[in-house]
Amino acid sequence: MPAYWIAHVTVTDPEQYKGYQALAPQAFAKFGGKFLARGGASETHEGAKFDRHVLIEFPDLAAARACYVSPEYQAAKAQRESAAEVMITIFDGL
């Protein structure tokens, strides 16, 4: 069963955020992550407002979790620290 990451992001330091953008796709690819939505127009009707929204599909929940805790993703995440406000949720699909 597929699993998903949904990330809500507001970039606060675009220059520093480039480090995350350079590293994160390698982690997603390693664990079979496929972007279904990234950026684009959005509307917030309830809850906190973020500027960007990303939806990534993984083969299963184990792969989605493994990606997040992987050294590759953690290195990317370190580049993102203090460059963005982020909320990430990992969940099972149908």
C-alpha cells in the first residue's frame, strides 16, 4: 500500500534553502519517492498558512519512514534548519 509525505513549507531564507533543495531529491529517489504535487497555487481555508505544499508518494509506509530517518535526508534537513518553517506528516494511503 502506498504511503505519503505531505509537507507544508514557508521558506524564510531562499539562499540557504538551496542546500536542502540540492540534497533532498537524492533521499527521495533512494526510497522510491515520487513527487505528486510541489508548489503551485494554493488556498488555506483552515489552520496555519504555508506558502508551499509538497506531496510525495512512497511504495509503502516503511519506505516513507526510512527516507525521513535516513542519513541522506537528515543531511538535507540540516541544510534547511533556520531557512524555512516546515510541517511534515507521513501517512498510509488507501
